[in-house]
Amino acid sequence: MIKLLTLSFLILALLFCSNNSFASSEFTELAAELNHMMDVDQKALHGKTDLDFDVIKIDHAKRVEEIVSTYGWPTIEMVGEDASQAAWIIVQHADYDKEFQRRMLRIMKPLAMNNQIAPANYAYLYDRIHRPQLYGTQGKCEGNEFKPFPIENIEDINTRRKSLNMTTAQEYWNMASERMCGRK
């Protein structure tokens, strides 16, 4: 019975330690700060607060730059998936400062290639600041259909997307048509 309990505990400990969604205890406060920033960002973006989204996104981008300068990019291992995602969304929303976005993209690239951050986040930011885009993540609704902005070497798009663990371009465009453009 003791061996079974010990083995069960060991298995649970290994599962817990191998789960990349858990933040490092050293960065718990940083993770909480990033998650809070994300919550405020989304409320301001969607008009669920009196806070001005334009002011929020500038303040948050400055703070993310401070965090990156001090600790490096908030990786999944460092702050957990949600907080790492929050940092990326804040950078996505900093469209007023393309150079800031380019600096963050350069930092994100090797981390994405090694799955230290969600690889698709790199693709979304890349496409957001480049024309033509590479991954087909940016576009607009025409009626109830998502139409991507111009794509470089479109014949290779799914190879590029697969290298970042993304769905095919058509699957993404179908999802975007439903979620963003109201297609049923």
C-alpha cells in the first residue's frame, strides 16, 4: 500500500512539474500583474469600463517593455500560459508603435521556435506588422466572410503554419468567418 501511495505521489509530482501551464513561483506576482493587465485591456477594449483603451494600451505596453528589459520575455515556464499570452496581446494592441512591436517580435521568435511561448503568437504579431503577411492571420470581414490581407508565397502558407503548430489557413479563415464575421 505504501509503495502504491509513493508511486501515485511520484506520478502526480511528475505530471505537475511537466505541465508548462504552471508559472514559476519566483514570478507569481509578475504573472498576476500580467493577467490583471490583460483583464483591464479586454474590459477597456470592449467598453466594459470607463477607462480609455488608448491610454491603457500605451501604459501597458510601457510596462511590458520594462518587464522584458528586466526579466526577458514572459515565457510559459516563467509566468504560465495565461500571463505569457497576456504579454503578447498587450504587444498586439500597441499598433501605434510598430518599432516596439518589431523589437518584441525579434525577442519572441527564438522562444516561439522552441515552444517557450505559444508559437502562433509569433505568427499573429508577424502578420500584424508585415505586408504581405506570411501566416494569413490578418484580414477583414467582407460580408460574413473573412478575407486575409495579401500573403507572401501563399502556396507555402500551410507549411509555414504547420511549423508553428497552427491549423491550415482555410480552417482558420472558416473559424474567423464564423467568430468575427457572423457566418453561420
